Amino acid sequence: MQTEEKLLYSSDRFRTLFEFAPDAFYITDLEGTFIDGNRAAEEL
């Protein structure tokens, strides 16, 4: 696999794990501004 393909695979895998995790996860920037959350976080 080329480096770019590995990066795309890794990114897709992370996104899938993030979205379908049973626990709520969210991402903020260094200032605490909400950037993203998974499906479980939307339920909160």
C-alpha cells in the first residue's frame, strides 16, 4: 500500500469507529469549541 492509501484507510477506519461507538465522543479545539460528535453524543 502506498502512504496515501494507508492514510485514507486509517481515516476511514477512525471515522467508522468514532461514529458507531456505543459511548458518546466529541471533539473540541484547544479553546473548547465543539467541532464534532458521534451518534451517541447526539443522543445526549
